[in-house]
Amino acid sequence: MTAGENPAGALQRLYVLAALVVAAYLLYRLGAVLTPFLIAGILAYLGNPLVSRLQRWGLSRTVGTTLVFVLVLLVVAGIVTALLPAIRHQALLFLDYTRQYAELLQRQIVPELSARLGIQLDSQTITHYASANAQKLADWLGKSLRIAVSSSSGILATLLDIVLIPVLGFYLLRDWPQLLERIRELIPRRRLPTVELLARDANTMLMAFLRGQILVMLALGTSYAIGLSIVGLQTAILIGLLAGFLSFVPYLGVISGISMATLAMYIQTGAFLPMVGVWVVFGIGQILESMVYTPYLVGERIGLHPVLVIFAVLAGGELFGFVGLLLALPVTAVLIALLRHAQRWYLDSTWYGGHAPLPAAEEEVNGCPAKQ
């Protein structure tokens, strides 16, 4: 503590820092448990403006929340009913393509690689390698067995999350104003105007980002599905929509989409030229995303530099797992909104030098008076 510093203020800052550390630790330890709550919170956050508008029209918060949920369920049910038969057929077809590729890999590709590289790649070689590395193989099999045994509980947890998300989302959406008011009551009164200003800007940034990102995902999925259908891929709808959905993690959608579509097209046709058509489709999709979808649906003012996007996603995934992947870009968008205020305060501060008088040593330069 420096001289003249208020001990009570220093203690308060210490409490705030400790609370942030504890919150980060809990987020790290409870990432899997918090996932349905996080998704439900995002849904409630996105639905709050619509429910608030219904309130202004005279409906109660509970009735407005119920109407919004019924509308969303009807839309989702309609989409699933329309697309489920085609997606089911294409999913079975893609699984058959994967089986055929495994057979082709064993029958043709592996022998060709063995001949070109001069390395013996056959079942006997693999068996000898496995025998020589029996301990490592046993450890790997043990881990795989534990994963297989726990997979049923993972499936049950996923099903439970699917049930929990709409329930949690309903209650969070219904009680959203009360939750915000309780948070507001905890803010120190002398800091309240500043916090409200920052919260409004962060809310504007985050809402535009989330809505725009969802629209970009839908637009990309539709573009991929249409483009892959044009080039003749039989699993176009499945792969296109999946690539669009995975685009919420930057570069994951396009990489996984190209991989799956190339594999499916190779098994389907056995020729090189159709695969070029697949690559062209995803190339056009990336051009549309960067030049049309993101500028018009998300907005240039909240565009993130690609280097910052990659760092945010990798850091979020490393620190907090899947929850970190979900939170990486929204949190980065909010931080950018806050940093813009910090930058403005810094440039206007006397510490930066904008309003500070020149030091005496700078009054003259080379014997000439300094400019006023």
C-alpha cells in the first residue's frame, strides 16, 4: 500500500480481486456442469428484448415468456420435421461412405503408400509394433475402456442437459429483470453511473455480436448446403448444415466441412475434379462470410482481427474447455467494448500528456522557444 492510500479502499480492491479469482476457479472446475446454464443464459439473453416488448404491449412477464417459448418450439419443430428425413438418409449414407473409405484405405491406399515410401505397412508389421510396445498399448486400451464405460453416463448427462436447457432458459427469461436489479443493487452508488454506461455499451456489442453470429451460422450452413448440392454431393444438406453450425468456433466449421465433403465426394465419384468443386464451394463460402455475411449481419464495428479470434478461441478452450470455446468470442467482444472506454480515458488523461504542461527541459529545443 502506497503512502496516503485509503486502507479501506485497498481492502475493497483486494476483496474484488479475490472474488474474481474464486469465480475463475469455479468456472474452470465446474465447466461441464455450467454448460447447460450457460446455454440457457444465452437463450434468455437473446429472448429478453422480445419479452420486454410484449410486456410494453400489456402482457405479463410470464405470459410473454410462455409465448416466446411456444413460438421457438414451433419453429424448431417445423425445421426438424422438414429436414429430419433428408438428414437421416444422408447420415446413413455418410456412414456407408466412411466404411467404404476404411476398406479402400486398407486395400489400396496403404499398399500404395508402403510402395512409395519404402515402409512396410501391413497387418504383420502393425502386430509386431504392438507387441514391442505392449505396455503403451495396454495403457491406451485401459484409457479407452474407461472412456467406453463412462460413455453411457456421458450420454445420459447430454440427454439431461437437453431437458434442462429449456427449463432453465424459461425461468431465467421470466426473471431476467429481477436478476439484473439484484446485480445493480450490489454496485457501489458512486460507481453506478460509470458501470451503467459500460454495461450499456457492452450489452449493445454483445447483443449485436450474438444475433449476427447466429445469422452468419444459418447463412453459411444454407450456402454450403446449396453449393454442395449444385456440385452433386449426395450428403450436401447434412455436411453443409453441420459446417455452418460448427462455425460458431472460428475455422472449425470450414475445416471439418471441407474434410467431410472431400471424403464423401471421393467415395461417391472416385474422381479428382468433383473434389475441386467441393473446395470451390467452401472457398466461395469463406468469401461470402468475410465480405457479405459478417459485415452486414455482424457489423464492421465489432469485427475482430483474425489473430485475436484465434488467440481467444485457443485460450478459452485451454483454460475452460468447451465452456471456454462458447465464451471466448462473446467475452472478447465485451472486453473490446470496455477497452474502448479505457483507451478514451487514457488519451484524455494528464498521465498520457494530452493536458499536461511541457516539462521545463522541453521549453527550448536547439535554442528556439517551444511552440505554444
